[in-house]
Amino acid sequence: MARVGTMNIPLAALKIQGLLRKIDDLQLPDSSRHDVESILVRQAARELDHALPWQWGHGRRTTTLARAIGSRAGLTFDALHHLTLASLLHDIGLLALPAQLAGQHRYVDSQSYAAIQCHPRIGAQWLEPFRFLRKASVIIAHHHERWDGSGYPYGIRGAFIPLEARVLSIADAFDAIKVPDAVDQKTRNRVAYRILKVASGTQFDPSLVELCGDCLAKDKSRNRFQH
Ligand SMILES: [Fe+2]
Ligand SMILES: [Fe+2]
């Protein structure tokens, strides 16, 4: 870990911050900013894949579904852009976990769970200094809040949770759900969505779960939501 300011930041996160700093240094017209930001953040997400290999591709897959749900929810072009940046980097805070917890963030004891609960806040803290990631860092900070207020790190509920964070939490969970017995992609997605439905109204915003279902139903032939 390297010490920067008052925070210990692991080297993988510093490397990603180095990549992102390039954008804040560039003087770009607004019209080309979005493209450059997306390209660079996708590059940063690949670095994150190397550092969190047990969830390789999770950011990219989560982004595809989050954008689809966000479009259906009527998010503006600009809001979708910030949702994309947030989705690609949403788990960067996991880099702060002690090595022995790496890759075991699903089933852990209560002390370890407390450490994991910090990752949205830490990720947001690391990204917030970059001007172009300010909105994304708010979304990241809230990606584990729950509709009923029992989530983390702040325990806010319902419409108090930013809409983009509610979208991200659904796409994130959809990708993270394990369906080991699924014989094919279609079955896997069907079972994963059924599990999401069970948590609709408690963990997830029910209207967005419905929109997620619409996206999956509409996508059958295109097969965009691969796991
Ligand atoms: Fe997360
Ligand atoms: Fe995640």
C-alpha cells in the first residue's frame, strides 16, 4: 500500500487513478469528452479485472444491463453516461480489502462482512477527486443500498437512493448471482431474474425490477446479457 494524504491506497487503485488522471489533465471540448472518458474508464475497468480476477468482466457485464435498464427508466444521455462510468468501476473499493478476504466476498464472517461494507464508500472516496467522476462516485457510494433501507453503507431507503444507484444495484446483483446448475445462458438468466424478483420491494426498487425483466425479455434473440 502507498500512503497518499490520510488514506492508504493499494497499488492497483493507484495505477487506476493514474489512468483516470489523464482525463482531468486534458482540455477537451464537451462533445468529445464523453467518448474519451468512456474509453479511458473501460481501460481502467480492465485493470480492475486484473486486480479482482475472481469477478473478471463483472464491471463490463453489469454496465450492459445497467444501461439497458437506465434507458428504459428514461435516463438522459448524460445520466446514462455517468451510470456507465459508475458501473464499470463500481467495485473498485474492493481493492481495499485485506488479501485474505480477496475473492471471498460472498460468504464471510461478521467482522469480514463489516470490512466489505466499506467498499462503496472507499471506492467513491478514491474516485470523487476526479471532476468527471463526481456524479459516478455518488452512484458508486450507494450501489449496495436497499429499497427497504437495510443496505449499506448509509442505510438510506426508497427514492432517497439515487435512481442510477438503484439501477446499478439490480444489474450488479443480476451478474453476481450464481446459478451453477444452469445448462445454458438462457436458463441462467431466467433463474437469476426469478431470484431478483423475490427481492423486489425489499432489496430492489420494484418498478426497476420490472424494467429489468422487460430488457431481458426483449433481448432474447440478441443475447447481450451474457454471464
Ligand atoms: Fe459492490
Ligand atoms: Fe459488483
